[in-house]
Amino acid sequence: MEKEQILKDVNEIFCDVLDNEDITIDYNTSAPDIEEWDSLSHIQLVVAIEKHFKVRFTASEISGWGNVGEMIDCILSK
Amino acid sequence: MQKGDKFNHTFQVTEDIYQGFINIFNDRNPLHIDTIIAQSKGFASCVMHGNILNGFLSYFIGECLPTKDVIIHRQSILFKKPTYLGDILEFKAEILDFYESVNALEFSFKFIHHERGIVAKGDFQIGIT
């Protein structure tokens, strides 16, 4: 799957999980950029992303993400 | 805990639970407290509050799992059949998935009456804290 398509899919997941259809993310987006993105919603984001892309992350992988781009690189690496 | 683990428990909708729920939450809808009205709607007698079952679910998650270090993330329930005062319900739960990345577990569950079968079912997600 192309990186651009993954970004689009992840953006939809962010809008759904964070209950805000106006969210637009890019590769540099990180938690401080989105008000609704806190530690609890992060859990739901990760679970939703794992379900959507049928991948599994490890705890150490996700703790290494600095932004959406690194999250997507991790998805691509699966 | 891991994927596929199964859990069982037995709950009963006692008078204390029924009255306690009413006194705490004040839901005195006729369906729950007026036998004539409940029967006019096709039920055998007063229908118990569905959210009593969510109370049982809270007990199960909080007290019956191998660890107390839990927090509920999400839960959903589908009410399929009425529950009546005095009902004894078999509760069955199974771990559907474990998300190691965020230390979260997803369960399915159902409440089963020996005659009416599955009276409610659903799923929930918990985090291990």
C-alpha cells in the first residue's frame, strides 16, 4: 500500500477515534498538535490502526514514534 | 491473560439489586415497576433494568480477573431478551485479542438464562495498568 494512501486511512481513523471530522494530519503531526490526542485516546488510535491494517506493533515500537510519519513507516515495515 | 482465555461467573438479579438500582438511579419507568403495564407490552412481568447487567460486568472486570490493575476503555452491550426479578444468569467471557503494544485486552461476553438463552451479549476492552 502506498504511503499516501496509508496517511489518508490513518487520517480517517484519527477523525473517527478522536470524534473530530476536521482533523487533518501530515507526516510531521504529533500529539501536541491535536487537542484530543491524549494518552487514553492514543490507546484507541493504536488499537484501531492495528485492526485496520491487520498489523501488530510492540510496546517498544510505539514508544519510539515521534510523529505520524514514523507511525506510518512502522506500518509500512510490517 | 491471553487470547482464548475463558471466564465464567454466576449472577442473580436479587430484590436488593433491583431496589438498589431504583433507589440510586431513580429509573422508575413503568416497564420496570408496574407489572400490569409490563404485561400489556407482552412481558411476563416487570422487566429488570438492562444496566443492572452492566453493573454485573463492572463487578466481573473489577473483581473476577486475575489482576486488579485494570481500567475499562470501552464496553458495548446488546440486550436480546428481557431479564426478570430473581433471574440467575450465567456470565461467560472470552479474551478475543491482546494488544501488546498498548497492553490492552478485548473480550466478548454473554449473559445466559437457562431457559431464555442469551439475554445480553457484547464486548469490552480493558487496559492493564
